[in-house]
Amino acid sequence: MRQFLAAAILAVMTTAAHAQVSDDVVRIGVLTDLSSWGRDNSGPGSVEAAKMAVEEFGPTVLGKPIEIVSADHQMKTDVGVQIVRGWFDNGKVDAVVDIPNSGIAIAVHNMVRERNKIALLSGPGASSLTDELCSPNTVHFTYDTYALSKVTASAVTAEGGKSWYFITADYAFGQQLEKDATRFINEMGGKVLGGVRHPTNTADFSSFALQAQSSKADVVAFANAGQDTDNSIKQSGEFGLVQGGQKLVGLLMFDTDVHAIGLNAAQGTYMTTASYWNMDDKTRAWSKKFFARANVMPTMIQTGVYGSVLHYLKAIKAAGTDDPQKVMAKMRELPIEDTFVHGGKLREDGRVIRDMYLAKVKKPSESKEPWDYLDIIKMVKGEDAFRPISESKCPLLKK
């Protein structure tokens, strides 16, 4: 009996010795947009999603409390970098989450590598984060320009959309979307007839919509984001592009964009998403809880924040420590399972390989309830959606 007790005490002491949490708190910082054009797609909803992940996991990990802090980067790189530097220097933040804005995300991505912290990215789309810029400290959880372009452009071209016209935001993200989509259009035997570039926060898209209409292209694609997407698709809908036989494609579009545009203008628009609230009983139940807190149904950015935080906490528990490199190793080892992701995996380059969904916005007559906006046309396996290892420039991958 004494030997048994001694062994039990030794086991507890050994576990305690290995279960180490820096500063006795696991602190997660949600860096998001609380005041600019990305607010509805991420913003307060991302903060709530992170809190819901903690509530699902439990209030503690390895016996230590979990804290969520948040801040507004205002879509300004210098502001975002200053916030994260303060979090690391004074706030004892262990991981940074979300970051809707590729420029800010790349800056933070470089910072976490230098500081040996972790970035759990759901908001940014730049595929370079897991390609030439790849880091062992970053998780790109939800989507990227490669997957969005490949899934949407390949499917729509295969369905007969052979000629394309682009309305593109004139900055790196929009240009990358257009470039990636053009590649897959060409590979599928289609062609790009032309396009226009616009500055961010453009209010009047009427001239761009008329140019797209007069191009006679089968498909008009919008390589932009946020309010620019809302305004450009809404005004194109008002000019009757869909009624005239053209297909509309939102290369980065969310449920909240459809809500802002309205089904009358958005109907028939194709988009690719990593999640949808109305997929099954579990996604509906989770999303209704989210709606009660955020007053919107969740976007894929917000469900990605939830999933990335939950996977991070599971990895800390499995590793017995919050040491970044040991946690990252466990995140790559463990399968990703949550309400919206099944059988996902984290690749060495930081890319989460997960299924993606091609969707089409419903006609008003097809919508049966509030937020019933999308028809899921097809599911694309993660291995087919994201950049294959054979094409990657990431030195962390073994080819």
C-alpha cells in the first residue's frame, strides 16, 4: 500500500513538473478589426468566437486559467504591430489570433517567429504566409487566395464560364486573387477578357459595372473585400448583370456580405467558403448560440477563430506545456476536429488542410428563413483545394 501511494505521489509530482505554463496563465490576444471595413466579417464576432472556444474547452488548461484579450488594429499595420509588441513585452500574451488584413498579418507573422510566440491566423488571405514566407510559429487556419481562386475559378469555368472580366481592388490582396484565379481559368481552357482596378473604400462602382457588362464576359469576378465587395456586387446586381446572363463571382465573400447586399442583388453569385452555419444540426446549434451573442450568423473567419483557439488549447493539454515549439508540434500531430472542421491537419508550412465549399447565393424565393442565403454546390477536399507540396516554395516542407 505504501509503495502504491508513493508511486501515485511520484506520478502526480512528475506530471506537475512537466505541466508548465508560462506566467501561470494562457493568454490569447484577438487582434481584429473593430472599427473599419472588416468589422462585420471578423471584429466583435471573432472575440466572441474565441470566448466560445474557451467555454467549450473549459476555463483552465493544465490547471491554469485561460484569458482572452482583444484589440482593434484599425486596418493599419503600424497600429497592429504596436499592439502586438505591447502584448508580448508587457501583456504576457502567448498567442495572437485572427488578424483580418494580410499586410498586418505578415508583420505579426514575422514578429512571432522572432519572439517565439504563436500566430493563429483566420482573417488574412495571403497564400504567401505558408509559401515563401512560411514559419514554424504560424497556423494559417481558414482560407487563402490560392484555395479561394482554385475552387471558384475551376468550378465556374468548368460549368461554362469560359470568359472572365475582373473588378479588382488595387492592392496586393486583390491583385493576388486576380492572378491566382487567372491561372486556374487558363488551365481550365477559359480566358480573361479584361478588367479594372479600383482603390479601396470606393463608393460608386457604376462605371466599373457598366464596363463589365459591355465586355460580354460570361463571368464578372470581384477580387476585393469588405464594403468594396458589398458595393460592387450590389451595384452590379442593380444594373442587371445576372438577368443579362452573366455570372457573378465573389472571390472573397462572406455570409455577412450577402446579408448587407441583399438577396435581390446578390442572387446567383458564386463564392467559396470554409464553413457555413446551416450545414448540419451541430453547425446550426453552435451558430444560434453565436447569433445570440453577436447578432449575426458566423462567417468563416469567426468559425476559424473558434477552431484555431480550440485546437491550440487541445495541443497545450496534450503537450503538458505552453512552450510554443512543443505546442506547435502537437498541433501538427493532432487531427483538427471541431464543429466546422472534420479530419483537418496542420501541415509543416503552417497551412491547415481542410475541406472547402463552393456555394451559390439563393434567389429570394428560395430562402426559407433569416440568413438562409447559400446553396452548397460542392465540397472540395482540402488536398485538392490548397497549394500542393510539389508547388510550394516553403523550405519547411519535405518534397
